[in-house]
Amino acid sequence: MLVNQIAVFLENRSGRIAEFSKVLADANINIRAMSIADTEEYGILRAITDDNVRAVETLKINGFNASATDLIGFNVADKPGEMFKVLSILEKAKINIGYLYSFAGANKENAIILIKVDDNEKTAAILESNGINLMGRDLPI
Amino acid sequence: MFCINRRKDRELFFDKKNECLTKKEKHKLQSELLVDLVKRVYDSVPAYRAKMDAINIKPSDIKSIDDIVKLPFTTKQDLRDNYPFGMFSTDKKDIIRVHASSGTTGKLTVVGYTKYDIEVWAECCARSLVAAGADANSLLHVAYGYGLFTGGLGLHYGGERLGLTVVPVSAGNTPRQIQLIIDFKADGICCTPSYAIYLADEIIKAGYTAKDLNLKWGLFGAEPWSEEMRNEIEDKLGLKAYDIYGLSEIAGPGVASECEFQKGAHIWDDHFYPEIVDVDTLEPLPIGERGELVFTTLTKQGMPLIRYRTRDITALDDSPCPCKRTGYRIKRIKGRSDDMLIIRGVNVFPSQIESALIGSDDKISSHYHITVDRVKNLDVMEIAIELKQDAKFDEVKDIEALVSKLETVIGSAIGVSAQVKLVSYASIKRSEGKAQRVTDKRK
């Protein structure tokens, strides 16, 4: 019921993201979703690959600080107000979101949202009891 | 070319007799002082006695200043081994002040002064001030830091000894410094040379020029500087810039200082006896050759040092000076024989940073690299710290929290702020042999 992602520490310097993608390309690992949070000096690259365990191993060997984390992922209909609906449920339950990323267009009707929270189990239970469609490990993308 | 109108004798010197001793007079005085000093430390400082006994030297072997070469050297490590007060050679009741500077690791290098030591130091600073053009009518703006650092209090007491008016501004708060320099019509200023340039630029930014200032002279020291910096300071502040040399272990500022001819700092060698030694063999070198500067504090009571290795690389100049002072002059400091950095006047050893980092957080490794640069005339230090292989971050705020924590840890260990930059595992270049931990772009 959880979605696994990799998080990679990046110094903000030119070419670093290219190096990251080269390491994965050379290992024949496919990146399926990606998001970067950055400040002036640093960034954290978050990605979902077709083999996160091997991706973390390979990145570490190649001088990256990488690790895997579990996120909650869910499907919403790709139309106005859908994200708000879910966020309202979480807010009411006083669940704080560390970060969030989403992608639409993977299929025509649905968008996928990934969120980082402190307590995955509790959050999943709340969402499920509100009829939200949680994602499994395999993303339909 | 312009002609210097020499001032009257009584204004030219603070202590003409002792500043202009003949070779013979000096040899006699230094010999008497050294014989007495060696007896004193042998009797009162176990560390000195042990060192002398180890090479079979007794105080009676020291008959004149020429015998100084028989004596063992003293290093910062000796001060550390005897931290905090083990090198003091008088009763604790006679020590009236301590100062301290950075040691090579966590502990400070502590110096103790008796009343007499403070008087001698003040006198040497008074000589330095007069050599730069000060007199009892002058107003001196002291922008050196006050506190454990010797800069502020050293020049302060020197100014008072001379009888001029001291404005003890201390370091920081540049807008207020500018206002006071202008409003009080300061005649002279002392601070680090890099702060002088920063201050000059801020004065210009505030819309003033050298003509709005009354400054005529300035004593600058506590860090190495160049003739280019001298020219820049003189142009921007409209004064004559003099090099004042010192280190807290020996006294503080005013161990040596320049006269109106600006040809190197005259050593007040009736108190501080200089030698230049080969860095590798520690053999004394002839006057004029470059090596490590070594001082013996001939008259100090609280914590006398015998053949103290300053780690400053320079040469002495014994050519006659038109000012008639006979103290040898120190040429520009050309570097260090250790890895000490001087950041905004503060002594910093990479080893201090290293010991502060060890154990401070389990995400960081022991690999780091220091880059020092001068940005807008101020020294900046960036420390790249490598993450451990298994260090992980999921959110940017965690990175920022770690950076800020490490900056605090380092800042409080070395007494000067540094910027921390985290870098990925294995990204700092490994070196074979001695680690190259520092890049100094100021040189």
C-alpha cells in the first residue's frame, strides 16, 4: 500500500543531475517519476525507478548520498477540486505533509499524488476510510 | 618626491635612549637580561628546567646573549602541554591579567602578565604609536577587538601610557565607527589591515572622502599584509599606514613597529630578542636570510618565553635606518611554518576545526576542505564537509538544519564565523601523503 521512492542529496552545481541520470542509465535503471526540491545551495532529488533497491546501491557506489523512503500514493480523478478534497481530509485529521508531488496524464482519467507524512499507517487508514483509492507498490505509469 | 619634515627629537621617540642603543650597549643589556631570565625560569618553571636538564644546560652556562643558541626552543605545543598556567614563572598573586589566542586544538594558548609586564607592553605600544606620529595631543581610535585578544587592550594601554586620548571602540558596528572617526576627528586608528580597507570602502559608500577625515596615521597588524594593501589604505583613508607586529605569546601588538620611513617594523629588542632559524634544521641563520622568526622575552616576568618559535617566515634587516632606531627591522611576513590561518585577525588552525567536527553529527565524515578567500576586503572561510556514505536526507530542511548546526559548532570552536557546505560522499579529493586541507585564495 506504500509507494517507495529514492531521495538523493545534491549539491547545487552544474552537471550534477546529468551525472545522476547517467549513473542510472549505465545501470539500465528506468526513472518513472522525478521531482526536485532545491535551495540556493542544495537540492533533494526524489525519484521512483523500476528498481529502487539497485538504484540506491548503484548511486552510493558512485558517490551519491541516496536512500529509499516510503510514501503514500493515491489516485484522484484528474479534474478541479480533487486534490483539495484529499487535502481537506488530511487537514481535518491534523496530518502534516512534509512534501508532495504529483503527476497527471499517465492515463486519461486519473492523476497520481504522492505525499510524505510522519505516520504512513495512520494516514493510509484515514484516507481509505474516506474512500480514497491508495496506490500499491507498482505504479501504473 | 616629497620631503619629510622631521619632528623634534622629543616627539620622534618615546624612549630615545632605549630605542637607539649602540651595538655595544645593546649586547651588554641583552646579556644581563638573558642571564637573569634563564636563572629565573630554571628555578620557577619545571617545564623549562626539564628541557634544559635534558640537554645538560645549566643557567651558569649562559654568560652572554651569544649563548642563547645553547638553549632549547619553546613551541605552542609546550604551552598546550602546560595549559593553562603551567608556564607561568611567578606567584599567581603577581599575575594581574591573562590573554589568550587560539591553540592548535580545542584549548587556547594562555598568557599571563604581571603589573610590570603590562607596563613594559604599554611602553612598547607607546613607542610604536610615537614612531607612527602620535603624541600626547592625538586622539586614537582603537578598532581592534577588546577581550582575550591582545589587540584592543594592548594599544589602549599604549595610548594611555603616551597620554593621548583613547577611544576604545573595539571591533564591529562599522556605521558607528565611521561616525566617531569623523565626529571626534580621530588623528590615528588601529585595526587589522583588512578591516581598514573594509572601513575605507564603507566610508566612501557613506558619501565621504579622505578629506572629510582627520586621520594622519594608522597602525595595522594582527595579520600579514602587503605593500599593495598599504597603498590602498593610504589612498582611501588619506593617512600613513604602519605595520605593527606582535603575537600574544610574546606580549601582543607592539613587539615591533614601523617608523616614519616604513621600511619594516623595528623590534623593541631591549625587551624582545629576535633570531631567525632554518625551518628544517633550526640552526640560526645570518641576518638577512629568510627563516622562522624566534623571540626570547628578555624582561618578561609572568610568562617568559625562551626561543619561542613564532612560525612566521621572514627575514631581519639590520641596515641603518634614517630614523636612528637601532632595533632590527622585520621584513614582510611571507608565510607560516605551520598550517595556521589568520582569518579577520583571528588565528585558526585546521586541527581546531577537525576536533570540533569529530563526533558533532553522525551524518558527516572526517573529510573536509577549507577555502579561504577575500571578498570585498573581508576574509571569508568556507568549509566543505563530506557526508558519510550512508548519510541520508529526505527533506531540504534537514540539510539546512545540519549546516546551521555545524556552523555553530565551528564558530564557537574557532571564534570566527565560517560557511559550511555539505558535499556528497567521496567528493573531496583524497591525497596521498599529507592531506591538503586548505586552499587560501588570498595569496
